[in-house]
Amino acid sequence: MSGVRAFIQDDIPQVAALKWRFLHNGSGSAPPAMESYIRELFFHGPFAEKTLPSLVYENEHGRVVGFMGVLRRRMSSHGKPIEAAVASSLVVDPDSRSTMAGLKLVNWFLSGKQDLAMTDTANQVTQQIWARLGGRTVALYTMHWSRPLRPALYAVYAASRLGKGCLSEAFALGCKPICRIVDAIAARLPSSPFRQTSRLISEEDLTAEALVACLHDFPASHSLRPECETGSTRWLLDFMARMNAYGSLRKVLLRDRENKIIGWYLYCLRRGGVGEVVQVGTAHSSFAVVLDHLSHDAWSHGAIALHGRLDSRISQESLGKYCFYFPGNRLLVHSRDPELTRQIQNGSAFLTRLDGEWCLKFGTPETATRRDAAGYWLGTTDSGLTTQHMGHGLKTSTFESASPLPGGPSRRLNVESR
């Protein structure tokens, strides 16, 4: 009999094959690293919870044709502990579209015992499904920001993502030497908005212990916040570094001249590419200072721009005049307690990319070294600058199905941000 059931370790080979083929456009058998990734994340990692199991959809022949990862994250609301569950890696075999497996998996998940359910890598179709099942889209966290560091190279990068074919690649390659000269001048002219200067701030490596302490002390103005433990935080930082899905992980703690902590940041770096900001934390009066230090650090390590997810603490003034916003993956939430939803929607929650699925993406050695023909790093950003590809079934890191929505036509678009 077909239906939704709990994910067990014997299902790992089938789930790995689904993810490899339909989420990663892989050919042949899934690599052993994919099975190891699934086993660690959903069975042995600190966010795996037997009372909130991941889910599979099994067809009438006993074959797994759908999967939805579920991860427990501890949070608090006004100091009271709550249980949050993050939806991860929803994937459905397009040949099983008639079963409505994706819709059934989401419905099963949202009916769970958690106080708050969320996913932070959703596309438009995922948004429609959650909305029909009582979920909400948080508009604030749907927007992302960009801070160019090497504006000429970044402009060519954007053009190469929007363009197609050999002509676009040849144009990008031909422009890069000139762009480097222009960017070098822009970074040093006193009147340039892209001038990069270092501040007299002490920096050190951000350890798991220091991050937990900072998260406990700093976001006091936020009524809903993550509750982190040293062990799980150390595992998470190590996991991100090993996956290397968005580049090498930089973790920096900042102190002032009196040796007091003024803030911290984490971001993923690819030299010659876009740095993806994971989390920025500061005392309120130091936000612009910490962002400037982050920008200088990324620039000094060769990044051409920074991308991050917008939140209530970030303003146009702190980002700078020449930053801009763009729509990215959506944050969706569901709760039977309207107060929890309200806190997130009005910006009272301290939620970053470290608290959802985004930071848990699978990575391989090829991910770390792959460039396009124009010499830019591939597959690391949520921005609308990436070209969308056509493929089999609807794909995203959170939802994949060629199944039609109730009352709607079947779709065959690959809309995964890569």
C-alpha cells in the first residue's frame, strides 16, 4: 500500500539516488559521499530526532519515490522553549506525479507535533503548497541584499549569468583584465564608494564556544531566537566546512580597543566569486562597523561581492548607498500558535541562514573547484542572477515534483537556485 512513512536507514540508497538524480542533476549512481551525507545529517547529527522523523513516500510497489528531511532546531519565544522543525531536501520522482506525493509529504510534516515548522529555501511552487496547507510566507526574509566589492567584475559576472552562449563567455573573459584595473582604482580612490580601508579592530577566529556565548548575550531585543548548544554548534560549523557547498567558511569575532566583543560574522568565500553571508551579529550601534569589516575581509580574500539575506537589523544606511536588494529563496513558516508566526513576520525573530536548511547543503570536491567558461565560480548563490535551466520535473533544494497542484496544470520547470 502506498503512502507516507518514517524514513529508516535502509531507505538511504533509494533516497540518495533520488537526490542525486533530481536535485543535483547527477548521472549514474549516487556517489558514496551522498549516502554518507544523508546518514550523518538525518540519523547521527545533533538535529536528527526520532520523535520528529524524516519522511518518505512509498509507492504501491514498495519503492521510495519521495523524500522529505526533517530536522529539529531548538528555539525560544519570550524565554520559553519551543520546538522547531526545519523541512529539508523535499524531492519527488517526476514519474510519480499522479500520486501527489509532494503534497502529502508536506501535509504530513505540517501536521507534526512541532510548535513551529519552517523552510528557508522555498520557491514559488513550494510557497503555493504551504499556503494551501496554512503556511505563511515571511516577506522580509524573502529579500536578499548585494554589496559589490569589485563593481566592474561583479557587473561582468551578472552579465555572464544573464547571457547565454559562447559570445557571452568570450565577452566576460575579454573584459576581466580591464575590470581588474578599474576595480583596483575604485578600491583606492578617496572619494570612491567602493574604497576599502581596514579598521583598527582586533579580530580572532570565532569558535563554537564564543558563538554560543554571543548568541546568548547579543540578540536580547529579539523575542524569538535560536537556543544553541556548544556541541551541536561545533558540529554544524564543522559540517559546513566539510561540505564546502558555498565555499570556504570564514568565522570572525571582533573586539574593540578595550577588548570587548562588538560583533561577529560568518560567510562562505570563493576567491573571484560572490561571498555568501551566513550570519552577522553585533551590538546595535556597531552594525555598520561590523559590516564594513566583513566587506574588507571578503575583498582582501578576493571576493567580488557579498550576498546575504535581509533581516530587520539591516538598513540601507548600514549596507551603503551602492547596495541593492533582490528577491531570493522564500522563508515559509507554519504554526498553530499565531503569536509565533507574528513574531517572525514583524521582524522580532533572530533568524539567519545558520538556522534553516540553507547551511546544510550537500557539497563535493567538484563543487569547490567548478568554474564556468568565463572563469567565475558556479552554483553558489540564491540570487536571481543565476540562469534557470530546463529539466525533468520541478526542482528546488526544498521541493521537487512534476505533480500538478490541485486544480492546476502539471509543470516541467527546473527552478533550483544553483
